[in-house]
Amino acid sequence: MVQHIFRLMWNKKRQHALLITEIAVAFLVVFVLSVSLVGSWRLYNTPLGFDYEDAWSVDVQIGGDWDEENIARIRQVVQAARELQEVEWAHVIWGPPFVSYQWSSDVVGDDGRTMNSLFNYTNDGGLADFGVELLDGRWFGPEDEGLDHDVVVISRRFQEELFPDSSPLGKNVRDFSEHEDGEERREMRVVGVFEDFRQMGEFSPLKPYAITRFTLTGTEEDGINILAVKVRPGTTAAFEEVLLNRLRRVAKSWDFEVSTWVEQREANNRRYLLPMTIMTIIGGFLMLMVAFGLFGVLWQNVTRRTQEIGLRRAMGATQANIQLQIIGELLIVSLLGIGIGLIIAVQFPMLDAAEMFSWSNSIYGGIAAIIVILGMAALCAWYPSRVATRFSPATALHYE
């Protein structure tokens, strides 16, 4: 049976070439879509590394430069928020979770190894209150005041890439970026390692991350515009006005805008899900067009081969044999198209085209794409094959 099917396909190789090409393109589309879905699902189920429930962000607009007077006022704003009964903690942070901006820079270690890392900074006690898990060492704190170097805590991924064979504690890293005045930043000494922290949300990839200390002493050259506040469970939205009135009494000329981390998370997820949804819809329409093409080709194929099918029936072939032949032909054509698609698809993880195309994601995505293409081919071949089995030998042999 298989040898017979291959002989029939070879005799019609020109007719099948376009069909094989179409299936190969469809396989690549499904492969890319499957890898994206698999990668997104795995990222979504990876812990964020912090708590976002009942946390709010207060965007602080000072309307001027971060001079000593404004630094002193932000200290008063933080203290005013902490004094409210509904507030569990309040800290400043440069980049809150689920926002559309982030800070990255190249860093170099003591041994000269370099890489790119995301950065953030917050005040003492902030990371512990955010729910970040400390894996090794300690958080920065008042004991780091007055040193001739900055202190930094790094993520697990940061350690794995820059210090793969040794403990990073007590070692120095240097940020390649510069201050606005052109001066190089001071060396940073690693004092702790924390669990991976994904500031941009569930669909963001795991990247090296480092967080430095912001002291609120008026000595920093960079400002900070986000006040992170954790309210007690059960606090209603009405508390927002109470919080804003309290902050405005401390800084009358400043503007404040409140948003919850839950709201920011939902908005951030929509930004990631929208293009994924559009790509899925486009891929679905493409698959539908391919399915219609396969169905039409098979229908025409069965109609033209009525005499051949009748002759096989007259020679003793059963309805199951005929149906298996029709479905088998399309599955073999589909496997040839999948084979061509696989040759191209394997280049994505080999060339490290994108982080999403890791070997594990590509393997799962490839398996899913093969199942989808073969399932679609079998489904498209089922009805024409059923029609072919309804031809009686006598009718088929007299078909003109």
C-alpha cells in the first residue's frame, strides 16, 4: 500500500510540488505561533518575584529639579504616607512593576566578563516589603552609609551570567553608563542575591537584574518619582482621596497620580496579549485557507480518479482500503511539506534568533505544529475519501 502511494505521488510530483510548498509555509506559521504560545504560557507560569496585591503607585510630579530641598520634601512625603493607619509600608522606587519603561546598561565584573542587565533602585527596606526573596547575603541598609562605593543586590540570573563559577558576594561590578554630567558611575559592590525579579510582568523574559540603594539623604544626583504604597487588605478605593489629600498638604506645589499595581498588571498583560491575539487570528485564517485548498485539491483528485478507484474496487479493494489510500496520500504529502518546514524551523534555535526560540520551546512548538498540520490534513481528506468509497465498481468503470 505504502509503495503504491509513493508511486502514485511520484507520477504526479509536479501537481504535488505546489501543495507541499503550501504545507511547508503553513507549518512554519504554525510553528512560530506555537513557539510563541508555549513560551508565553511558560513565562506566565513563572513567578514574578514580588507581591503586587494591595500595592499602589503614586506618580510624583515635582515640577522642577531634584535639588536638596525637593529630596527633603520627598522624605516628608514618604513619612506622611507611612503615618496613615491604612498604610502598611511606603517606599520610593525608580521603576515600579508593570510599567512601560525600564533601565538597562552593560556591566563588567572583576574578571572582565561583560553582559547587559536591567537596573532599578529603591530605599532601605523596600525589597523585603515588596516580597522579593533573598537567596544569599543581605539587603542593603544603613550600614552601607558613607562608603567609597555603591552597594547593589543582584538577581539569580545576574549571578548565573556574570559569576557562573563563584559567589558574587563582596565582588565589584561597574556600570558602563554615565551620569548626565559625563562622569562615570562608581563601582558597585555586591552584598546580596535575590530571586529573579520580572519588573515588566508575567510575559516578560527572565533577564539579569540589579537593584541599587537610594538613601533619601539629599546626596543622590538622580531623582525618583514613584512612591510605592502597600495598603491593608480590605482598604477601599475611597482611601485614594485620603492619601492624596495627605500628600498634598506636605507638598502643595506637587502633583500626584495614583494607580494600583493590579490595574497596571492588567493593562500590561493587555499590551502583550493584543499582538498575540492578532497573530493567532491571522494564523487561523491562513490555516483555514490552506484547509480549503487541501479540500479542493482532494475533491478534484477523487473526481478525476473515479475509474482508478472503481478498478481497485473491482479487484477486491475494500472501502477501508480506498479511504486509507486517499488519506495516506495527503498525509505523505503533508509529511514532505513538514520536513521542508522543519529544516527551516530548526535554524531559529540554532542561530539563537530570539530568546523565545529556545530549544525547549522550539521542540514543544514543533511537536504542536506537526500535530496541527497532520490533523488538518487528515480532517480535510476524510470526507473526499468517504465519497470515493461510495463509488460502486460498475458505476466507476463506466464513468466518463
